[in-house]
Amino acid sequence: MGNTNRLRAKITGTGMCVPDQVITNDDLAQRMDTSDEWIRQRSGIQERRWIRPGETPADLGKQAIEQACEQAGCEPGDIDCLLLATLSSQHDFPGSSFFVHEALDMGEIPCMDLRAQCSGFLYALSIADSLVIAGKFKRVLVIGCEVHSTGIDVSTRGRDVAVLFGDGAGAVIVEPQEDEGDEAGIIEVRMHAEGKHARRLWIEAPTSANTPVRITHEMIDDARIFPQMEGRYVFKHAVTRMPEVLLETLNATSHKLEDVNLFLFHQANLRINEAVAQRLELSEDRLFNNIQKYGNCSAASIPMLLAETTRDGRLKPGHLISMTAFGSGFTWASALVRW
């Protein structure tokens, strides 16, 4: 910030992957006391994608990355660093990034997982931006990769949370501008967190804070191994924090709401996004949501939106786009990018 002549990093490729298996609201109604109308009314979700036995987060990530590389005109072997955002790691350790690294045979480049939940992609994008601007790496891969379906309570007891989540991956390639006249690039990313709300949306167990073992039969019986959410509390904070950070990011770059061509919000709940859009008085033609068909894919949601809008022609060169997320932690972030 402050240096208008600095090198700028830009997104050169996008990609996404969702499993083939479609799970409709009616499918869920066969497993729990719910209905298509109940789910649509509260979340806007009509269906979501879940992996089948044998599929892994790394499988989704690999395909998303291959798409992003193809669009960017590079190979996975050309990538210098891999940043993966997730809240549903393939294993407790090492992180999912290592299994994606293995799947693409990425040599000895550094990789790491970032845990900022639904804001994770924007957090990772900020880090990639800094690494490229500093000259540390020339080509950084940022991916959001989530498999929720294997970690939710698909029964009436867990329906408030289980109906919201889908599986998916979205990836982008971040590189330096090669042309001095090129205005495309990551202009600004602003990030915030408030840890005192961490227990409002979390999975309590397994936990290394429990002595002498990380998990007990009681934890399993009490469903503490599944996501727990205070829905109204989360909703209230999301519809407050998302407009705040979005406007903060615009103000930091002397841009106005009317300058933005496309607003992409994290896909947690369509009702949250509608409330944010209403507060900011945004018209529907400047918004794009895909939660209706994919559900909440956490850190993968925003890069999946980027991939879809790039491919359907909605996102065009020269467009100014605003990306905003809110997630567990609590975390919230917004990015402004010239396409």
C-alpha cells in the first residue's frame, strides 16, 4: 500500500472441480426430517455435490489445478509455491496440500495449508500477492479444497448444518504482471478475525486440548465430532462484517461501489448474501451466486465462483471485481481485483 509504482500480482488462470454425485434436497429428506421447501427457504440451496467412496480432497484439487494451469498457459511443474486453504483437511497431518503436491508430482516446491475457514481463500490470496510482489516466487498456486460430506451428521439431529455443505475445489494461478501497461492485478486485500467467537461455529472434537486422549466415546455419542453452529448469531455477524470489510477495501483504494462490475460473496447461505446486497443497495445483475447447485464449499466457494464466471463470459478483462467472505473463527476478508 502507498506505492503506486510497485509490481502488481495478477490472477492468470482459474479452475474448479466438484464431484459427479449430486445430492438433492429430496435425497436428504430420505435421511432426515427435512424437506426441499424447508432447505430452500432457509438457505437457497437446491442441491450439492458429495464425493463417492474412493474419492479424496486431493482428487478434486488436482483437477481444479489442471484447469487453472491450462487457462494460465503453464504446467503444474511450473508452479513455485502451493498455498491450500481448507477447514476439512484430508488427514490431521500433514495438510491436504501435501497430498495435492503428491497427486501432481510437484517436485520439491514448498506447500502449506492455511486454516481461516470460509475466508481462507482470500487470506491465502493475500499471502500469494505478497510473495509475488516481494519477488520470492514467480508463480504461486492458491487453492480452496473442501470435502465436508464425510464429516457431517446426516441425521435429523444434525440437519441444521448438514444440509448446507457441499464438496468442491477451486484454484487460481497468481503471477507478476509482465506488461507495464497491464492494469490487471490484485489491488487490495483486507483481513480481520475475532477469536472470541470461535465456539459459535466449530467442531469441538477430536481435540488435542483434551487429556489424556483427543477423542472419547462420550464425545462421539454427544455429536461433538460434527460441526456445531449458532445459526442466528453467525448470520447477524456475517451481514454486518461483510459490508464493513468490503467498503473498507474499496475506501483503501479510492474506489466506490459503482466502480465494481461484479461482486462475489462467499457461498454460505443465499439469505446472507441477499441481506448484504440489500444493505449495499446492489442490483442483481452485479452479483453471482452458485450456492443453489453446490451448497457451501467453504474455502473453495470464491475460487469456484471465479472459475464459473470466467468460463461463462460474465467476468471480462478489465472488470473490477470485489470478493468478500465471512467464516468460522470468526474471520472475514475482502479483495479487490482488476481482471
